[in-house]
Amino acid sequence: QVQLVESGGGLVQPGRSLLLSCVVSENMFNFNSMGWYRQARGKLRELVAEINIGGRTTYAESVKGRFTISRDGAENTVYLQMNDLRPEDTAVYYCAIAPFRSGVRCLNDWLFWGQGTQVTVSS
């Protein structure tokens, strides 16, 4: 079983920044994509950001220009830099792996998940 461990969540005021980290238990370049999902209370799980094996990134429209996904291959770590946080960003954030290539991503593609880290944006 591949393990992913997220960290970096917390309580921040609107406009502040957080950096989330996800440590993967094996070489993340064994997989097609790494991603960050979030799930707010009472809401569906939402794909926030994805980076594929070639380095191409995609973002949810709601976070474009504010969030950046990146990775450190040497440390097998994926990051999500979150800037200008807003109350609507409040959610549990999950690191996830989609091992295989797919033309259109869906939730079923993401086969490995971290435990989640809570991000709360409130004044």
C-alpha cells in the first residue's frame, strides 16, 4: 500500500497563506498524476490541483492564480502553496494519486489517498 501523509493545515485569517506538504512512501514518478482534493462539510469532494508526470498542472477555476502545486522528486513530496486564502477555501485537504493515464479525470482515477489535513480560513 502506498502511503501519503499530509501536513501544514491550520487556522488562518483571510488573505493569509499556507503551504501543504504530502510525503509519498515511494517514488511518486511511478504514478501518472499527483493531486490535491478538498472536501468542505456537506459538500462534494473537489479536485483543487493536479500535476502529471510530465509536469503539466491543472487547477480548479476557484483557485487559479492563488494556489500552486509543485513537487520535489528527491524528497518524494508534493506541495500545495495556497495564497490569499478565503473562507470558502475552508475544507479538509487530501493528497491523492492517480496511477494511470486517463483522458478525462474522475474521482475513480484517484486510487491512493492521504488522511487529510484541515484548513480553516476565518477571522
